[in-house]
Amino acid sequence: MVSKSILVVDDEARMRKLIKDFLVAKGYSILEAEDGEKALEVFEQNSSKICLILLDVMMPKLDGWSVLRQIRQTSKVPIIMLTARGEEQDELFGFELGVDEYISKPFSPKILAARVEAILKRTETKPKEVKDCGGIEIDKEGRTVSVDGKQIELSLREYELLVYLVENENIALSRDKILNNVWNYDYYGDSRTIDSHIKKIRHKLGKKGKYIKTIRGVGYKFEVK
């Protein structure tokens, strides 16, 4: 596991050590703060590498609510509030301020670790998957296609056909193979429908349409040269 930094904020040294030992064993690196003012200082110095904050409510100098309010002015970093109160009103108040999770003391370290992992998985930013082939950009997450930075409109089937051709770049694909993989065996007409779709895609790609080659007697191939 890639080491991620978690800021543990609690005025009890014993509690910080318990949390730290358990999370370090799970592969996380830990930053600590014993009061609210120190928490803000540590966060400001390390905000780019802190992926989550475990924040106690009752602390000297600045309580957890005050710390939460200040952090939420500039950051959406996931925050789990730790409290000995466990009252419904406190939980609702925390969620209104932007708490991601709420755990009452005493708690099981295993449960805490599970909550941490679940929140990090839920909030993890995945890299945008964009494939660029000779100026044709395919954003698979957004299901969009752009040519030289300008988005073009494709039907669902046109999009799926273009993606299939691009993903099999430089491979000659028969019409039957294209039908089986793009139409998923649910098309019972003749393969000329592919020719019709290819013609439309080429037109929409403009000059880039030449990348879709016709292979005589076989089918088509996507090739950037």
C-alpha cells in the first residue's frame, strides 16, 4: 500500500498512540496534534499530503468544531470526528458542518480502520482516463470524443464502434468480429450496418476520418500514420 498521511488530533496521548499504532500497521503514515491550534498548524504545513483527519471534539485551546469550521473554509479533506458524547444532536451538528463520519468513544480500532479505508476508497480521486490517438481524444469516463480539442456528437453505437477500433489499433478487424464485439450478438441484420456507421464516424471525425482504413475483403482497421 502506498503510504498516505492521516492527521490524528486528540488531547489524550494514549488515544493518539492507540490509533497511530493500528493505522501504521495498515500502511498509513501518521501526523499528530494534541490540541486544536496545533491541528490547524500541522494541517496548513502538510495539507497537500494529508488524505484524512481523525478529529476529537473536546480539546483545549480550540475544540473540534472550531477546527472543522476553519478547515472546511479551504479544504474538502475527509474528516472523521471522534467524541465521547455520542448524542444524536452532536452527530447532526457535525454533519451540517461537513463531517464525513462520526465515531463515538470507546471504539474498536478495527472498526475505526475499516471506516478510514471505506472513506478513503469512496473519496479517492481516480485519474481521468483519456486516450489520445492522433488528435482524437476519447474520454471513457465522460463517454465523449473530441477532435483537436473540439467535442463531436456521436450516437452510442458510433461511440462504441470508434472505441473498439481505437482499442484494437493497427489490427485488421472483420465485420463479423466487429458485430460480435460492438453489437454483442444482438444484431441479426447484415453487416452493411457497420459500413453505414463507419461512414458517419469518418464524416464526424473530419480529416481524422482517414485513420479508419478499409481492409478489402476483411473489414476495417484504425491506424494513425
